[in-house]
Amino acid sequence: MDSTPKVTVLMTAYNEEAYIEGALRSALNQTFGDFEIVAVDDGSTDGAWERLVRAGSPQIRAFRQPHRGRAEAVNRAAAEARGRFFAFLDADDAWHPEKLARQMGVWESHPEIDLVFTQSEWIGADGKGLGITTRPWDGPMSARELFCDNVTGNASSVMVRREAFEAAGGFDPKMPACIDLDCWVRIGLLREGNLWGIPEPLTLHRRHDNQITADWRRMQAGWNRLLEKLEGRSPELLRHRRIATANMRRFWFALAWQRKERLAAASHLACALRGAPWAMFTDSRNWKLTLWLLRGQLRPRRTD
């Protein structure tokens, strides 16, 4: 394999034994072949590291470190990477075979872009579709638009130019959550219109109990920290914090409801309605999310 691949897939794993082989398989099956995989096991205590080592592909370079959190694991993978572009893949997610090719196609047509993301489809722990997709976005996006509505959905949908990731400072280990969005917004602030969306569900984002984004309190703490950081970096974005926070609260409502925390769910829903009442009725994602909650396709996460 060429020592300087065009793309480096940055994969991190922490106790993802049940899913990591599927994630690796989806990366290795890409129709675009000029890439390497740099995988960092962040101190897993299950069999994730052993499964990673057994994968045995020459395209994979695997590293292991004591548990330090996802942000430091991603930054470690980026430091070991050799590619000009970084594609992020969490060990519990997966890609459609054309995902990297479609993203690289954007750079061929629009070399000024720094970040390209795809639409995502939600799947459950068993790999079955949950009937929910992220909002499709076709073409350029501003930092303001991303801040108001994080349509990237998850890190596994995103590919960035290496120089932009480094210029933005990488992932912030001090963020309790919203680590991805924090980085994407900083990249979006580097220059106008440097974000781009592909309106196809080429990423499979798995929802299960043991993930940061299942904990609304941690997500809220991360969002509040992001707002604090923007006070010094981009007060202009904070003019839109009401609609942005309302959109976040819609998601926190779903998480609290799933955990059977009805009072918290009601509070988030009320705040979302006050902040952006029109969005509650015009955004189809709300109805899909409601159906998902009513079906009870995921077990409520234990709080003890």
C-alpha cells in the first residue's frame, strides 16, 4: 500500500466488541480504495482490541492506549494518520460502499470545501433500521446553519480536510459531550461556506444504550460548554442560540422520554416549543422520532 494514502479513516473503539468487525468490514468494502484505517482502542475491557487485531488487513494500523475518552482517542488517530483527508468512523457505526467515493467526488468538483457529510440512517443494536434519517442537506452550508441545526447527525457521516481539522484544533478533550459538533463549528468558522452536505443516507448510525448521546444530561452539559466557548470565539453565532437550543431540546426530549424521565422530557418539550414552535410541527423528523418512541424499539437506559 502507498505510504501516503489520500484518505485516513479514523476509527476509535471503547468496549465495542459487538460491532467493531461490522464497522471495519464496511470500511474495507468501500469502492474508493486509496485509504488507510488508523484504529485506536481507548482502553477497552471487552474483546474489542482482540477483534481489531484479528482483522489482519494491511490497510489497518491499530493502536491501544489507556482509557482517556473519545476526543483524545480521535486526536491520537489523527496524529498517526498519513492521509490528506480524515473520515471518521465510530466502531459501532457503518458505511454504505459508495460513501467515501461520493465524498471524494465533492472535493473533485469543489476543492474549496473543508468538510463533507452525508445523510445518516439510524439502526438499532441489532442492525435493523429504525425508520429515522437525519435531515438531508444538498450542497453548501454555513457555520450558522450548522449551529442552528446539527444535520451532520454523527461523526461517522463526516470527512474533513486534514489542514482544516488541524487549523481548528482537533477535538477538545474538555468537552463532556457535543465533541463532534464543537469541532465542526470551529471548522465552519475558518471560512465562509466551507461545509457541504450529500443528501443520501450513506452512513448507518447505531443507537444503543451504552453511548454518550443516549445521556441527555451529558449532552446538555456539552452544549452549554459549546455556548460558553462561542462567547469568546463567535458572538455572532450566539445571536441564533434560541433556535439552536430549541432544536437540541427536541433531541433531549426524546432521550429523557426513552429513559422514562417524564418530567425532564416535558420540560425539554416545553422549552423546544417556546424556542421554535413552528419547527415542532413542520419538521418531519419530529413525527418519525415520536413513532420511534411509541414503538419502544430501544430499551430505556438504566439509571442505577
